[in-house]
Amino acid sequence: MPSPRAVLVGVLLVAASACAKARPTAVDLVQGFAEAELRADELDLAALASDPGFERRGWSRLEGPADHRMAWAQGPRSRLRLPFQSTGDKELRVRVRSHESLGTSLPLSLALNDAPLAQIAITPSEQEFRLVIPSSVQKRGDNVLEITAPRRRAPAPGDADRRELVAAFSALLVRPVGAAARSGLPVLDAGRLALSPSSSAAYYLRVPPRARLSLEVQGSEAGKGRIVGVLEDDTARSMILDLAVPSGRRTMQDVGLAARAGAIVRLELANPAAEGVVWLRSARLTVPPAATEPSAPMRTAGSRPNVVLFLADTLRADYLGAYGHAAPTSPRLDGFAREAVLFEDAWAQASWTRSAIASLFTGLHVGSHGVDREDRVLPSAAQTLAEVLRAGGYRTGAFVANHLLGGRFGFDQGFDAWNPGTRTLYGAAAADLVREALAWVDAGPRPFFLYVHTMEPHAPYTPSDEDWRPFAGDAYRGMTDTRALLRLGQLGTLAPEALRFLRSRYEGEVHQNDRAFGGLLDGLEARGLDGTTVVVFTADHGEEFLEHGGTEHAKTLYQELVRVPLVVRVPRGPGGTREKATVQQIDLMPTLLALTGLPAPRALPGRDLSARLTGQRPPSPPPVVFSEERFAVVDKVAARAGDLKLIFNNDGPALWRARSHVELYDLARDPLERTNLAASRPIAAAFLERRLEAFRKAQAPAAAQSVALSSGEREQLRALGYAQ
């Protein structure tokens, strides 16, 4: 009698020809082979050296002539990742020699997963060693082979080769004990995925709604293969396919995955047979045809709206009433939100100003526009929102209080006027910026694009007494030098009452900024422009107040820094609407261009949200969103899929707030990002890590342009808290 599992699989399997033609491909597993996690019970040096982390684990890249390639173990400890498909006894065979400077004999200790295997003595002449790796020290999946040595080459002064070389491996082979046939990791051959005996290819993915797995498989002439499909998440593992593949014959199968829709899973396709290669000629996730969505109507030149972009520097969303803050920090913004679309979950591309504004202006991720360090310049080749609008007939003006965006750094591209007039506006109060901006509006024709970038509530938090009074609370008798208090916060020695004082000063500046925004709205209404102007209220990034052990910004990618306000009012658009779908700063450029009837200058990674703003349809959530932070010694990147957010720390352990290289949070259950799930949810973490790696590879990096910072510019960085 067949097992229940076999019956279930039998029900799910149907002939692919019955539905493949009508169902488009959502994920092509063969084309996506480069992202697959490969496992096998036979591994050689060439396969191991193809691992992207090979050199980071203490190895040189393969070198030497084609008939004698070798890799050097470097430093006191080198590691190899051995991705085993199963855990039977295996033979390890190595051919190795020591560096000639390390004497006539050098002991090497070998251990697998911290269990000692053997100690061998190597010489400057090549020798071959064989030993057995018992099944008891193995695990299915990633195993770590560690090689340690008591000595390493010490480069002499002036040596061109500065590597601390230990041992040169010209061969390293792991295979099951007694195995007769040579197999190895899966490979892509002539557009087909070849699964060798005892090997697998696995994909980390989010299952699309109503998805099906469609396969076309063929057995090799040398023996009978088998294809097994396994679907697992961080809580369960189930077999969805187990099929014998006859020699030389093609078989097509289709498996329903609708029950796992939306889940992040590891989908493994394995050939557990002892002999016989299985060829995957096609392996796809298919979905039903999508309904055609109407596009937002393009505007004619005569109906193009004015565009106002009001950006508050360092304003975190949760300090605004419209986003749930209890104190009355933002009455004007709250009223504006009742006439607009408020995006509850807007994501910043970086947590410091230049990187974030460059992404907003270009519609590109940080790695593509290249403004990722304090001395980097927005390249002149970059096409900005202002340039496209100006070319389309818009008058463009910018009123900017943050001197980090000064013309020397390229952000004035496309603006007819950037801080015009004799009075400097860098460091000016928000109300003064608005006054100057409205005068500029009066001085020229329509349509116009107006960019107002205020400094409130950026540190050092100096609101007027009038704006601070509602938030001051009980008399505070401690230190009032906010810059000094922020330094204490970075050192972890800020007293609770001092933290409350800092927050109250920040709230006062949020209120001061809100009054200025209200003045801009009043000015537009008084001029009869409120009905013909798109108004955007947003921020470049947020601010931290010891939520994760620090203050200010530009050091982490937690929610207090990357969740920003985004509220947009469109003439005759839906008012008082709240949108839950995640959006990004890079969505603004394609959205505003669509609202003005102008085409984007190129394919942009962001999405056009104009249909949502004109009341036609809500946006679908993006598959994954990304944020990057590279400032001074900080180097971090974050990825988010739905409620799951991963932070990858590429910098030193001293900068890891959670004391972990990788951090994973479930924002639905843990919005404050307190519990790191990277160890307990490895499949979810691996899914986002692979999305990060694909994101990094897909970016077309701009040619980095930089300037030598003047002493005055370095002092400005210190004044804003970016340098000590």
C-alpha cells in the first residue's frame, strides 16, 4: 500500500504539457543556477576554490600553470567549506608542500567541525596524504575543514609578495569511501543543469502565489538516476517529489506549491542515486497569467503640475503625529496628511545625507551612483530628477540648508537656481528657507520644481524657546551642551534624564520644522497654487537615541534610521489615505516624472507609484528592498522582504551593535529589532543573504569621483557629528 506522502505526491504530479504553455515563468531555476547552493559528496580543489568566500577563509586564489594549479593556505589558520550532500564515511586526499622558508618539516593539524582528524608533517617537496573522515563528525550541508600551522612565511622588507604563505595544495579531493564513479558538484552544461550522483542544487526563494514547480528531466545513459525535491523552511521539511529517471528518457512533471504561497523556503533538487546523471532540461516556478493593469494616464504639457519637494533632514517617521507620536510635534504635517497619501513604511537607501539624497535625485541605489563616502561627488554623468524636469520645460530651484550638498559635490545639477541671492542659506532656519523659496516662486513662470531642504531637526537640536516649551517637561538641571551629550551617548555613558532632554530638544526642532512646512503650504494656497502642485514631504534618514546603543546617524541601518516619512498630495488625488506597502526613496524619481508626463531617462530600479497617488490602485510590495551605509569606517548593507530584515555588517566587530556579523529581525513581531534571529532562522537569513549578493552583482557601479576635503569642510563634518 503506498504511503500517504506518495499518494499526496501522486495527486500533485500532472503532465506539464497540460498547463505549461498557459503559465508564465516566475522563477527559472536553470537560468538562476549561479544563485544555487550546491552540495555533493565528491569535491575537488577547483570546486572548492569557486566558492565566493574561498579567499576570505585564508586561501589564495588558484595560481600556477594550467596543468599544475595550486592554492596557498595563508596565515596560522585556513578554512574550507565542504558542502556535503550526505554523511557517509569519506576519504580526504591531499597533495601538498610547505613554503621553502619554513624548514624541512612543518606540522599541519586538520579538523572537521572542530573535531580533530589528523596531524601530518609536510616538506618543501610535494607529498600525498590520504585519511578517512568518519561520518560521526560530518553533517549534511556546510562542514568546515580547518587547517592550522605553527609557522608561516614572514615577508622580508621590500618583498613584493606580502602574503603569509604556509602550504601549497595542488590537489584536494573528498569522495565517499569506496566510490567508483567520479561525480562532483552540479554543473550547467549547454543550458541544462546536470545533477551528478549524490549531489544537489538548492534555491532560496519566496514562493509566488499559486505557483507550480514544472520540471523536464532526462536520465544519462550511464545508469539510472533519481530526482528528489525537498521543500523546507525554518520550521518544517517535506518531500514534494521522488521520481526515478530512466536512462536516456525525458520525463515532465508538475508539482503544486500553492499551499506554501508567500513562504520563504529552501527548494532542493537532488540526485541521491549512486550512479547516473540526471539532466534538468527545464526547471521553473510557473504562475497564472497576471491581469493587465491600467497605467496611470500621462499628463499633457498644458496640465503638468508644479512639484514641491520638502525634505526635513534627520527626521524619523515615528516622531510625527501622523505616524503615531503622542506629543504634538507636527500639527501642520498631520493636517496635510489628511489631504494626501501617507506611506506608512517608506525606506531610506542610506542613513546619511549625501548617499540618501543622491539616491532620491537619481533613482539609483548607492552602489550605482557612487556617493558612498564623505569625499565622494555626484558624477556629472548622473541624470538627476532636476535635470530631467528642466529639460522637460520646468523651472528648477533649490533652497538647501545643509552645506554637505553644496555645489562642489554635484547636487546642483539641473537646478536653474541653487540657494540664489547674496545671503547664504547653509545653516539657515527652515522658516527663512521657505520665505526665500516662495519669493523665487513669485519671480518666474510655471511649471516649477522647488526643492526645500531644511536642517531641523538635525543635531545639535537648537529649537526656539517657543517650539521647545511644549516638550521641555520637568526642569532639567544637567548638562545642556547637546553636542557633548551626544558624544556621551556614543560612549554609552548618557544618563536617562539627559537622554530625555535630548529627545525633547529634537521634538522642539521637529515642531519648528513643522511650522515652516505649514508656512510653505499657506504660501502655496495664498498664490492659488495648492490645486496645481504636487507636494512631497519626506526626509533623508532618521536619528537614533540609544535604541541600539548610539546616537545620531550614519553608523547603523536600524529602523530608527531607515524608516522615513513620506506624504504626497496630488491635485485631485485621494486625500486622507494611508498606504501600508513598503516603498523606497528611489521610487520618487519615476513617480514624479510620471505625474509630470515626462519619461524616465533610463530603466530605474524604483517603482512608479503614480497610480496609487491618483487613486487607481495600490502598489504591490516590492520583492526586496535594500539600504547601504558606507561612511568612514562603517560598511553595512540591509535587505528586507516583507517583515523580515537582514543587516550584513562588512565592517569590524567593534562596529557590530548586535555583536554579530549577520542580523535578522522579524519586524512584525519585533519592530524594535531586539532579537537577532540569524541563528534560529537560517533559511530566511540565507534567502536574504543571497538577495544581497545578487543585488551587489547587479548594480552597475559608477566611476567614483571624489574631492580633497578642505579644512573648512572637515570642520563642517565635525559640526554635524560626522567626525570627532
